[in-house]
Amino acid sequence: MRLATILTKAAPQAVVLNGDQFAAIEGTIRDLAAAGSGALRRSGEWQPTGGVQFAPVVPDPGAIYTIGHNYGTPGEPAGARTPRPLVYGKAASSVAGHGARLAWDRSLTDNVDAEVELGVVIGAEAVAVPIERALEHVFGYTIINDVSSRDEWLDGDQWLLGKSLPGFCPVGPWLVTADELDVAELRLGCTINGQAVQDGSTSQMRYGIAEIVSYLSRHLTLRPGDLIATGTPARLASPPGPGRRLRAGDEVTAWIEGIGGLSTTIA
């Protein structure tokens, strides 16, 4: 099942998608994540998606956690990974929807790049969950573009600030419920103006989804609708190269097999 949040004149509206149609549903995505997909109730008729503007799939996440250095690199020893998942964060106010225009104060940073990440949407509250039960607390999966500053005074000294400017967390366009997507080996990548800058597979993750959810839940409470960005594959060496930063006019698309594409225009 695909679920999204769209923008209407009245307020953001949670919807269920079926092909190129959508129907309004009762409550928010966070409400449904808490109750489970079996609680879904339609409150509107099927309508065409043409012209629909997507909001962030979870417009009001309680928290956003990001996992660093979670993808292996070619030639590294089998099983190489940090002693524990490396956890950063993004402010909930940084979320943006599919098709959004991203502008920021370049006097703060002009050294910004995009990163495709498999996004986890938490369902039932998770506290001290063992690994073997962790996936029971995953409601669904989405795409997160972990836009980040690479300036040394932000990337390393002030990670939260460097990842949390308004619009620095595009998320969507929709989520796919966990019962319909096996995320063990999905291709994922990112393009700038149609040129590939990332192309990898979730099979390269050093820590899998269950390990990440379990680890986080040992230290904090994961609540319905919380988001986890699970890491990003390495930048490609081919042009435009790993040093290519975002510039005005760029069209950025983060994509994941089985989910779709999340596009952002740089203003």
C-alpha cells in the first residue's frame, strides 16, 4: 500500500494511492502509523493524481534520526563497520515535499550536497526492542534526501545545524507499507540534472534496519511517524564527480527501487 500527504487549500491531507488515483483517508500518517494499516478508512472518492502537490509524507515527524557511514565501500574487509551505528539528527522543521524548491541563505553555507537514503517510518512505539522484534515497529519505507552542508564548521562541528536548514530534508513522495516491500537488496541512487552522482544497493548497509531500530530504541523512545534516514552509498567518481555541490537551477532526484523518485529544484 502506498500512502502520502498532499497539499489542499484547507490543510495537508493524508491519502491512499492506487495507480494514478488517490483517495482521502481519515487522520494523519502519524495516526495511521500508530494504529496500523488495518485501521485505514477512506473518507473521499478516488480522484486522479495529475496536478496534485505532495507534502512531506510525514509533515510533522516527532524526530528525524540519521545514520552515518552505513554503506560499505568496494574492497573493504567483510564485516567492516563501526562498533555501533553512528547516529546524527535533523530538525523536524527541515522536511519538504516532492517537487519543492529548495532555497537557503548562502552566506551561511554554499557547500551543500544531496544524499539518497532509505527512510524508515516508525509504526508502533519502540522502547528497548530486541533485534528479532524490531521490524514489527516499522510502518513503512520512503525516500529521504539528506541534504547537508559540507563546510567544516558545520560538517563535523555542528552536524545538526548543517543538516537542518529549512527544506534540507525532502521526504516522499509517498511511503510503501512494510508488508509490501523487502528492503534487503534495493537499488538506490541520486541524479543532478539527469547525471548520476550515486548508484548503490541497500545490500551494502553495514547495519540493517532491524539493528538500527533496535539500537535506537535502547537509548530513546521511537514514536509513530518518527523518521530514520538509514545512510547513503558513496558518491560516484564519474562526472560530475563527488565534489559537485548544489547550484541554482539544479534538478535533483533521489530514487529507490520499489518506491519511486523524489525530486527537488534548487533555487
